[in-house]
Amino acid sequence: MKCQTPCVLFICLLLINCKTQKKESIEIDNELINEVTQEVVKTPKSDAQIDPIAHATAVLSWKEKTIYIDPAGGYKAFEGKNPPNIVLITDIHGDHMNIDTLDSLNLSQAEIVVPQAVAEKLPASYTERLVIINNGEIKEVQGIPIEAIPMYNLREEALKFHKKGRGNGYIITLGKERIYFSGDTEDIPEMRNLKYIDKAFVCMNLPYTMTVESAADAVLEFKPKQVYPYHYRGSNGLSDVTVFKKIVAKNPEIEVIQLDWYPDIP
Ligand SMILES: [Zn+2]
């Protein structure tokens, strides 16, 4: 019993010492992480400007070229933008192939890149502008290589939404930069196996595509330099893209870029 006070004192001193050391090492770790993060997350030099229009729809500007991805939302959504030289359409659904919007736009200079299934649904007035490209093919359009990547569902209950072979994701090569638009897909092996992607636009909504967790897991595997969550409005509102960002942060070399894809939602 006599030794109780010195023993307690000794243990207290030991604990305080451990705590201080732990705090210091956490601070050092944080500093290191910050340094490493600042080092690797430098935005790669890019000549491409990307404007989100809404949901799956974007406008890409590169040198003198303007590329519309899945134009939807009517002509007003494109006010102030140059008319497109190239239009890419991924699939037959209205948020990707929107005939009313196509009819309302100035497509007088445009070539329209589509999978066969979209070509079959577009009115004959578009036929002469179409460049048909199917999964796995690469075509050069106005000097820009465009590769069609498969997009489809994997979950049994979602197979009805996007069947393999119908729609196209795309890799657009602008100079040295490879930009990937996933289209509506799950974390398919063809996505996980992608290489050397600079910017990846990845969908994540339920029930139509995939969870934020599946999207993040695939992104950690194919490691684009930058990833843009897009197409994340589902039947129960917007997916939680902050969870996506948190999971992708496991690899500090991948930068997550959040654009405003839903300007109508406050
Ligand atoms: Zn969609």
C-alpha cells in the first residue's frame, strides 16, 4: 500500500509523456500528408475547358473545337456556347439522346457520334451527320480520336436499364489529354481496366447506374488524375458525392473535382 502514491504518479507521468509524443507524431504525419498532397495534386496542365450543363450534359471546348456531350435540356441550356463541331451521344434514354434538344440546336457544322442503337432511333434528317461507333471501336472525328467504351449494368435488378453493347462511354483524346465520360454504367471491368485517363466523368445514381461506393472503388482501381462525379441524380434525389470524395481520398494522387451539375437545385 505504501507504494501506491509513487506508482500512480509514475503511471500518470508515463501517460502524459505518451500523449505528448502521440500528438507530436500526429502533427508530423499531418505535415507530411499536406506536403505530399500539395506535391501530387497539382492540376495537370489542360487546354480543355469543361462546362457542366446539367446531369449528364457537358460542353467541352478545346482549341477551336466545341464538343457537346449528351445535349439535353433545350437550346436555352446552351445559350452563350459556340455551336458544336462534334456531338457525342451515349445512349437512347432522354437524358442522353434528346431529340427535342437536338432539333433546337444549331448543328449545321456538327458531326454526331452515336452507337448503332441511337442511330436507329434518330430521325432520318440526322443520318448524314452520324458517325456510328460501337463498343471497343476507335474513330477519328475532325482529327480527334474517340474511343467507345462499353457501359452496362451488373446488378441483377438493374440489368433492364442498360444492356451490354447498346450504349457507349467515350474516351476523347484532346492533344495529349484523355478524357473519359462513363455514360450510364456500373463498375464494369472495362472501366476498371482503363489506363492513362487524365479526366474521368463517372456516373453514380440509383437505381440506374451504381452506388457512390462502387464508383469510388472503380476509380481507385483505374486511377484517373482527376475525377468528376456527374450523373448523380437518382429516383431518391442526389447521391451523396461527399462519400464518394471521402473514399477516393484514400489515394491522394486522384483529385476529385466537383462541378455544379444541378444548377436548379439550391
Ligand atoms: Zn442517364
